Amino acid sequence: MKTPDTNAVFDQMPTENIRSMIERMIAAETWEKAQEVATKFLKKAGKEDQNDFDRGNIIHNAHQLLGRISLEQGNIELASNELLE
């Protein structure tokens, strides 16, 4: 059986599902995985159609989540940069 391409599956997930998944990772304190998924989330915005109404939401949510992750890890400077993006 062929394993699905996780990037393709991720790219097709609705924004709210991705955000919820990252929120659960933050709650579980799985920082590395949360950061990896949030970074993929941000890269997804680069792939979106420039006219897609959800593109700005993806960028905002990704930076917000990356900032929270950095803050939880004690990296105040990086958290500030992400939250101000």
C-alpha cells in the first residue's frame, strides 16, 4: 500500500484544522513538532493563490503560533519578532 504524501495532505487541509492541530501540540507541549507544523503552515501561505481570502489568515495564524511556541520555550526575542510579523 502506498503511503500518502503528507505535504500534499497538509496542503489540502482547511486552515482551521491546521490551527487546531498546532493548538493541541502546544497544549501537549510538543514544541518541536508544533514548530515544524507551524513552519509548514507559514510555507503553505506562499503556495496559496495571492487572491485567496484565507492567505492573510494563514500568515497571521502561523506567526502567532510560532510566537507562542517561542515564548513557551523562553525565547522572548524570537517570540516578539514572530508576534510582530
